[in-house]
Amino acid sequence: MTYGGGSIKRNGLYDLVKAELNAAGCTVFELSGIEPNPRVTSVDAGAKICKEQGVDLVLAVGGGSTMDASKAICAAACYDGPAWDLVLDHSKIKAALPLFTINTIAATGSEYDSAGVITNWDTKEKLPIGSSLLWPVVSFLDPSLTYTVPANQTIAGSCDMMSHFFEVYFVRDLSPIAQGLIEAAERIAITYTPIALKDPKNYEARAKLLWASTLGCNGFANLGSTGSIFPCHAIEHEVSAYYDITHGIGLAILTPRLLRFWLEKDPSVAPRYVDLATNIFGLRRENYESEAALIEAGLKALEDFYASLGIPSGLSKLGITNEHFAAMAEHIKTHWIGSFDYCFVPMTNEDIVTVLERSL
Amino acid sequence: MTYGGGSIKRNGLYDLVKAELNAAGCTVFELSGIEPNPRVTSVDAGAKICKEQGVDLVLAVGGGSTMDASKAICAAACYDGPAWDLVLDHSKIKAALPLFTINTIAATGSEYDSAGVITNWDTKEKLPIGSSLLWPVVSFLDPSLTYTVPANQTIAGSCDMMSHFFEVYFVRDLSPIAQGLIEAAERIAITYTPIALKDPKNYEARAKLLWASTLGCNGFANLGSTGSIFPCHAIEHEVSAYYDITHGIGLAILTPRLLRFWLEKDPSVAPRYVDLATNIFGLRRENYESEAALIEAGLKALEDFYASLGIPSGLSKLGITNEHFAAMAEHIKTHWIGSFDYCFVPMTNEDIVTVLERSL
């Protein structure tokens, strides 16, 4: 049983789960203290427990970090070597313990996908781990478990969810089915996040956010589309590998800058921005003097939404400078899941640095 | 290897598949001549071949009827008794041969669901068969295989697809994610069916229709929603059980009458009809003097679309009278997958007869 910083002890979930496990006659070994931006050191610690105790399965109780780390633990428990090997080379994952999750936050969708992200502070790397062996066997999603998620994490979770769907919206070949699903998911985030913030125990808002976020990374949202490489996530992972900022906040800062950069570099992608304005933000063409004005209003609506959530206006507000930007761009090129040549608008290293600088 | 009336021999697919199977060293037994509205007699014949020859798997090459019959064959091959037993009581399906499909038409979505519909001419019954054991293991979808689908079947296929999505759109509790996906699928049918009719080898149109139709019955389109019982399909199955009409055509005739009946019986469901008008047909509230006028324009747009495809204006054009309507309504109550008490607007037997009479 894996969990994070102890919120599940404060809200009673820990006691509830332990009672159920005891009643079922399970022998439980615990790994607590899994960090936000979970670290490979925690993964190695979890794998060690699994190996030494002959653990049969892993139950992750928590949010994206706990679930991501637990996936890596499931794989590392069946591997003879350090967990980081598996992050660097997914083909080395030949077996994994079965994973069960009790998800406590609407955010990453890790409860319904086969990947996670692990950070190595020794090498300043934050990289994905993924394998079809790492799909959770069963995930429990109870919206009422998310009532106690604090405002800042509710916000970061919604920003993460929105980014997952934007990553598969801004692709070269977007299928109309995927487009309909994504636009619905973005509207859910925009509509229900403020409601959940104002009224944290609003079941409908929590349920809508939890369900939409769960579909963010399991492949539903890019059904029929081609070309998704999650570029915003790639860039943000570099930033938080160096600075340990909150993933969802980094994404919210980077997203508008990235979208504006693409449109500037290749104006032929404008139609997708029209869809953003009209289908996600409900703006109407006839209210704007030109298509360019409509697009600008859509991007402004997105920026205003992030600002309304209290997202910092730039990375510099989080103490980040341009010191490592070139190294970050270089690192993406060699380590990310896909080449930026296949991005919505192809990006060079210099382009990545430009987006980072504009995000300061 | 199962197939239908021989179109796969005319278009070369039969030779292609046989050559591949031979090259792979497979011993192939064939069941040809599977009917539209496939009959339990074909299922029994197929199961007999499987049992006598020790068949390892079934490969369905064709459309919905071939795939539906093949699912029943897979189940009946592992059952000691007549296949109709399994249609009447799905819990008797304890095992099934693995099913593979090569789908040749955008229509039923049978290539990606766990159910089929079988007709028994002795009892004048057309009933579903379904089991989690009946999901196809692999389905091949190549849009170019649908180039040779004749116009009338292209139309019927699109009407079937549209109905699948309407069945999960007009439900009491529609999730916003499902709504976005369904509205996109309906727009695809409305946009691309005319293109495929005018230009049968238009890859984009055939691909969009094939992909959307494949998602019609696999559960994606009712993710997060509750209450879908496919009432239009229930009624149409009764009609085609008596008269052997084309399923998709029957659905297209019944759909507008059913939608109008619901709104008339319970005006509180009007908001979903506003969504139909605005989100599927792109109509705008400000162009209509009232919400009622907007709704009427949406329903008219749907009727006009069906008429533009050449759908007959009523069941009477197909030689159908009201002779068996009462028996059909009675039969639905005892045999359908869900009670009409849980319909979008609950329906009595008399209501079903009313809709049928208005569809004449």
C-alpha cells in the first residue's frame, strides 16, 4: 500500500482502506511519503519492500504522484536492478506486479493509463515510464474522496487535465470524434473547476472533473488522430525536473505561450484556434471583425481563465531564470517520447528556448 | 470463415483473405450465405461445422449481419443445444470460440462490441445475443474495403450508425463527455454520408464513417451516462422481425416520430432537442423567434436529411400495416434488454403503438 504525504490519514481514507484490507485477511506493507514529482529513490524503496516481503500486488491510495510511483514500483519489483534502468529503457519491463488504485484527485488520469513520470534528482531528469504491463487492474473513483483536495491542488489538477486534452487537440491530424470529446472535456474543466473551488463538496462538479480527467491519457482522446507527442508536457517536465514546481501550474503558464508561438510560426494552423475560440469558449465569429480577432479573443479567454484561477503570470514568479533553458531543450530532443519534428508545428531547440523565455 | 451473399467474391476480398489464410497454413471451413437480418438457422449451421471439424476460431468477413451471426456461432459452437437457447438466455453462454472480423461496411459497429441480433422466422422474433465472451479478438477496418458498398447499403449503414448514437443521446442522464462524442459522430454521419454517396471512393469520407460507426455500440458513447435502453432499436427489431425490412431504413423512419412523441409527452425534455438543433445541425437560437421554433427546425433538419437520402416517408411504403403493432409492443415488454419505464420518456405499450402508427 503506497501513499503520499499523509492527507489520507487526515481525511480518514487510510483507516477505511486498512480496515477493508484487514477484514479481507491481507498482509499489508506500507510505503508512505511518496513525493509530488515522485522520485526514483521512492520507487527503489518500494521495489525493495516488494521483493523482500514477496508482495503480490500494489495498492496506490492517492493522486498522480502516488500512482505514477506505484507503476514504477510494480515494474521494478520484477526487475533485477535499479528502477532508473526501466525509465531509461521501457523495453526492459518484462513483468510487473498488478496495480490497483484508489484515486483521490482529478488530475493526471494515471488511474486509467499505462504510464507515469519519475524524477531523478541526481541527474536532474524527469522522464516517463510506460508499458502495457502497467495499466491498473482496477481503479476506484469516488468523487466524494476529492472533496478535501485543497484549492491549489484542485487548480493544478484541472490545469493538468486541460493540458492532456490540449496535447491531443493541437495535433496535425485531429479526428472529428476526438475533437468532440476533447472540446467537451475542456468545457467541463472550464465550467466545473470554479464551482469545485467555491463549493468543494459539490458532488456534480467533483464527479464531472474526476471523470473527464480520467479520460485524459488512456488513448480515448486521441482515437483516430495521429501525431500526438505531448510537447507542452515535455517542456514542463524539463522545468520541473530542474525546479520541482507543481506540474499543473507549469503547464498552465506554458500553454498559452506555446499556442501563440505555433500560430506565429505557421499561420496555416489558424483553423484549430478558431475551434478553440468557438467550440471551447463559446465565442461567435459574427461578434469579431476578423478571424484573427476571434482567435485572439479565444487565446485571451484561455489566459483569463488561468489568471482567474490564480496561476502566476510567468515562470520568473516561481524563481526560474533562463539559466538552464538551452540544456532543457537539448535534453528533450534526446529523451522525449516523440520528436518535435512531428509536433503540431515542428519545433527546433531554439523554438523551445523561445517559448520558455516568453514564459518567464 | 463466414460471409454473406457473395459481394466479397465479386470485389476480390475473398481471394485475398483465402490466399493469406492458405499462406499461414490454416485449414479453412466456410459458411456462406449469411442473410441480412441473420437467421438462427445459419447460426446452427455454422455451429455444426465448428463442432464437427474442431474449428479453433471464426473469421467473419463482411458486414453487421455476418459479424452478428458469427458471434452467435462462436457461442453455439461451445454449447450443447440449439443456438436459440443462448439468444433467449445469455447466461447460458459459458464459453465461445475466439472471433476475428474483417469489416466491410460502416454501419453496425458489431466489429467492436459484444452483441449481435439474431432472427428466428419460426417464432417471428428478432432478439439480441450478448456476452463479454463475444468481443471480437481483432477486427480489421480498412476504409477502402467499403468503396464497393452500394448506395442503398451506405445509406442504411449511416442511418444505423446515427441511431446508435441517438439511442445514447436521448437518455435521462447524459454525461458531457458522451454528449461531445455523440454530437461529433452525428455531424460526421451528416457531413460524410452525402460525400460517400457522390464519390464512393473518397477515402476520407469512408474512413470517417467507418471509424465513427465502429464506436457506436462499444460503450464509449455512453461513458458516464446512465439509462440507455436503445428504444428505437427495440421497436425497429420488432418491425423487421415481422417484415424483414432493412434495419437502418426502419430506424430512419421511426427516429423522428419517436423523438417528436417524447417531446409531446414530456415537454420538460426540450433542452436535449435544443442541443440537437444547435450542436448537431448547427442552427442558432437567435435566428428563431422561440425555443420551440428552434427545436422544430432541428427536427425538420433531421427529417430533411433522411429524406435527402431517399428514406421512404413511412412504413406503409414498405408494405407494412398496423396489423401486428399491438403484438410487437407486447413482445418488447417481455423480451427487450431494458424496460421502457427507464426510457428517456417512459413509454407504455399504447405509446409504442402510437409511434408505430405515426410511422406508417
